[in-house]
Amino acid sequence: MNLSLGVLMVFAAIFLELRLVQVSLVAWLAWAVPHFVFHVAHVQHFSPLDNLAQLGSLGSMVVLPLILLFVLTFDTKERLGHVERPVR
């Protein structure tokens, strides 16, 4: 992760605006998925326990944002579907 992605994540956590949080999570995944794939392809340098720890922690950095995106997207759509519209 680099500084700019960290700053984006901090602003998303502070402001909690839906689109900002979603974009932050997608940006995080754009970094985390290739990083995870790289380490999956280079497991021969580590012991099985080290591989388990490394791939488990890196995998969680992919799975957690996916879960958050799923929850944010479908929970928000569900809530928006039940919003009463003002009568004109």
C-alpha cells in the first residue's frame, strides 16, 4: 500500500460518504488482488506455516473489502427501495 491509498482510506473512514467508501474499497482491491496473486505464485521460498500465515493475512485483505462492498451495495439498495418519496 502506498501513502495516497492510505490517505484515501482515512478520508473514507472520516466522512463515511457511500460513494467515497465504495471507491476506496475498489481502489484497495486494485492493489490487494495483484499483491495476493503475486504471493500465491511465489510460495516456494517459505515454510508451510509461513505460507499459511502470509496467504491467510493477504487473503483477508481481499475478502474483507469484498464483503464490505457487497454489504454496502445491497444494503443501500434495499434501504433506498423502502424510502418514502415526498408527495408533490
